[in-house]
Amino acid sequence: MSVLVVGSVALDSVETPFGKAEGVLGGSATFFSASASLLTPVQLVGVVGSDYPMQQLEPLAQRGVDLAGLEQADGESFRWRGRYRHDLNSAETLETRLGVFSHFRPKIPAQFRCAPFVFLGNIDPRLQLDVLEQVERPKLVACDTMNFWIESRRPDLLALLERVDLITLNDAEARQLTEEVNLVKAARWIMQRGPRYVIIKKGEHGAFMFTGASVFFAPAYPLEEVFDPTGAGDSFAGGFLGYLARTGDLSEANFKRAVVYGCAMGSFAVERFSIARFLEIGPMEIAQRVRDFHRLVTFEEDLDP
Amino acid sequence: MSVLVVGSVALDSVETPFGKAEGVLGGSATFFSASASLLTPVQLVGVVGSDYPMQQLEPLAQRGVDLAGLEQADGESFRWRGRYRHDLNSAETLETRLGVFSHFRPKIPAQFRCAPFVFLGNIDPRLQLDVLEQVERPKLVACDTMNFWIESRRPDLLALLERVDLITLNDAEARQLTEEVNLVKAARWIMQRGPRYVIIKKGEHGAFMFTGASVFFAPAYPLEEVFDPTGAGDSFAGGFLGYLARTGDLSEANFKRAVVYGCAMGSFAVERFSIARFLEIGPMEIAQRVRDFHRLVTFEEDLDP
């Protein structure tokens, strides 16, 4: 089954302690697609400017990312410039130029409107709501958001929450949205406003999935070399929804596996600049990373300690 | 099998967003003993002043903490006063009065010298080394340390590393000791200097155990109410070594379970001030918490995704 993603398609310029990349592929929809397409067909909706190096998206198209919903508009592409310091924990944004993205109005192509899985990347909640008007009863709708929308579009974001099955957000955003320091309470606050599933991402500290009364946790994989954290969250979402769409299994056991696939894909994202690592790996590497996760966290219970 | 702990026995005054406690039981050996004694007999070596409320240790003694190595000296007990802000992440030390602890020279009673498991709590590495001169071929020696000793007693600490099987330290301390930001590299640095096992504690973000080429991770339990983080690390160590001593099984599978018991005991520690929670719980609550951990992290691998 395919997954529809609506989000940004950008050009990133990133500086880390390990090197620099200028004008490389970035944006939430790009990372999501590069990750999810390793597991299932992807339909991408976004906008780029006339300066976008479209041929660099060719490897994604060949792998099953349908770019029919990627509009190319007159003007500049969305550009982000950022820097990570030694600890790689948080990006310092040096420059954001929205370009054609500032006028983005997602138009879902007719052939995308029946997508069973939908990911509303981190864009204006009004646009996320607008996308939901254009699609037909997906099996699962997930959204992401960020501090900027929590602050500036709170009523729209709350309206969106009523209409999504799942939200992914990071710990700081969960605290900001709910005004709860405790993440268990924050997740409950959110679930009371709509989503049946809340995934709280903690970056290098892993991710929690809350659902009803249960909670599941998967760590970030302890890599020896973290090269560039950009896009890890969207790659997580791509792995998570890509796995659900691939299997079509919405059981709790499968949601847990999907979280692990999300963490696995996030761990690949940070091993290279941009989406480079996703262009090197295939099913073998993914299966191996998931097995590594299993070994990382699995312990046998003792029945009579 | 019993476990010997050498460390501080203190009186803590703690302020959290949820309340205040004045002059309550604290110190590394106290938290360790309260935790470990729920699993196995404990032998405690430490020093208190003439002002110490010895009768408050009675519940621990009744539970199998042998206090024959707890010296009562003329003078004031070690007192620590600290405060946690809203996020409970880090303690702000308001006052430290070492009292009789500043002249502490551990004397291991003859009947303690054959303890198969030894925990060298966070004290001067010279004293930790001195303890090792007094004990007879333990099965497993573990130590803890802190930023102060890493800075002021580096050569002694490195000499200690050569003689311990395992070290527990937090992520900031691991980075400080090794000058490696990456925790995988930091752990390898430490293992190259002696310990076969390195446990890096990340507070609310869980704990890694590194051993040879393998790594195991257990999260901190996502509690709805974290009341007072004081002593969580020593309670972790108590659960970890207490479980190893109880089972006497030094297999890798059992070390993983021991990490989970450590995390379970750490999660109890933070639910009340001081050691109060350990005086309320028993085998049932511990087994339940370990089962909760299993549910929290366990996923079934898909053999054919």
C-alpha cells in the first residue's frame, strides 16, 4: 500500500564538525520519501522553485516515489542553512528563505486521493487541514508539527488534532503544546484531543509511542559516527509509516515494530549528509539494523528471580 | 550471595517542585543498600557522625543490611542540601558539609572481606583502591565516580579502572573522563583501560551497558510522577548488583536482566523522598515493574517484512 506525504522539498546547506554540504536535498517530504520508499511506494506533494535540481530526485522516482504532486513554481526553492556544534544535539538555523514555499497550497492529484496512509509533514496546520479535505478516508493519517505552529497557529493545530490518528512531535514541542513537563501527561493531554497514537521523539534519546493505556519505547541506535542529524525525525516518520503501509497491519504489535523501523531509518539518516545514506542501503541493511535494535533492547524475563 | 558496598551515608535536605525534605537519609551507600537489600543481603561500610539518627537505619538492618561496617565517629554527619527545578533534570547543590566523612578511611570488617560482589560507591579513588586491598578476590567489583574525582584524582581513577570489572558513570562524566563526545567511543576508551563492562547512565533517558562488542540499553521507566531524582543512580547500582548477587549468574543474558533490575530500582527511588519508596515495596512490586519494562521495550521481529 502506498503512503502520501505532503511537506517541504528544500535545499539545505549544513555545517557539522565533520564537514559542510551546500545546497543539498532537504525538507520534510524529501527525507520522508527517501526513507519510506525503501519500504513501500510513496506519493509526494510539495513545491520547488525553478532553481531546483530536479534530476537529483531521479533516484527517488526510480525507487517508487511518485512525483506527480511536486509542483515546480516560478521563483526560488525553500532554502535552509544551519549548523551543528560539537555535541550535534541541536541545529542552529543561520538562514531560512521560504521562496515559493511561502505560497504553497497543496493540490493533491486525483490519483493520490485514495492513499491509504497519509503523512502531513511539518507545514502550516491550515494547509494540513486543507489536505484532509482533499483525500478520501485514509486508513491512517499522521501529522508532524513544530514550535512555530504551536505558537502561531494553536487553534488550527487543535482542530487538526481532532482529525488525525497519530501525531509525531519532539519532547520540547510536546511540552510546549501541552504545558506539561511530564511526557506521560503530555501524551495523555494530546490523546484527549484526538490522536489515538502519540509519538514523542527525543532525538538521540529515542522515541516513545503512547497509545491508550500502553507505552512503547525504542532508543536511538548508538552509532559511533553521527554525521548530520538533519532529517532524522522525518526519516523516522518515513520508516514508521512506510512499514505500516508495507505490511497493512494496524495491530499494536505491528505499531511497535513500525516504531523500530522508524528508529532504524532515523539512524541511517544521520550517517551521511542529506538523503545520501538512503541511496546506498537496501532491504539487507534495514533488516540488519532492525536485528541490531532487537539485540540492543531485548532481555529475557526471569520467571523465578 | 551478598554484596559489599562502601560509600557515603549522609543526611540530605532536598527541595523539589513537589515539596521539601529536611535531614532525611541519603548518601550513595544508603540508596544502594536500600535498593540492593530488596534482592540480596548487603554489607555496608561507611561513616556517620554522632548526630546520625541510627534508629532510622533499623528497617534496613531488619531487611538484611549488615551495619557492622558503619562507623559512628565524633562530629557531624555528611550533609547535602540541594534543589531541583521544574524539569527535575539536574540538582543544584546549595550546601555540602562533609563532616566526619572528610576523614573517612574505610575499614572492612573481617567477616565482610570475602564478599563475592563489591560496589565502590562514589568516594575518593584512593579510598576505593584501599578497599580493594582489604577484600579477597571478589567475583565482581564495580565502582562509581563523579566529575570531582575525574578532575582532581585522574591518575588514581585510572589506576582504579585497571582493577575493576565494571564502572557506572553518567554520560557527562563519561565524556569528561574520556574526552570523547560519542558514548560508544567513550565506552571503548574506558574498556581499553580495564573494565569489561561500562554502564553509562543517562538519567531520565535510560542506561547503556557496553561489554566487548555488544551494547544493551534500557530506558528509564516513563513515570507520571517523578518526585525526587536524588539517589536514582545509586539505586540503579543497587538493583543491578543486587540482582547479580541474588542469581550468581554472570552470563551476558543475566547482565542484561540486571540492567533492567537497576532501572526498575532507579524508577522506584524517584517516586518518594529519600529511601521511602524502598520501604514500601517488596518482591511483587519489583516483579511487576520488571514486567512493565519488558512490555515497554519488547517487540517481535518480523521474519519476512
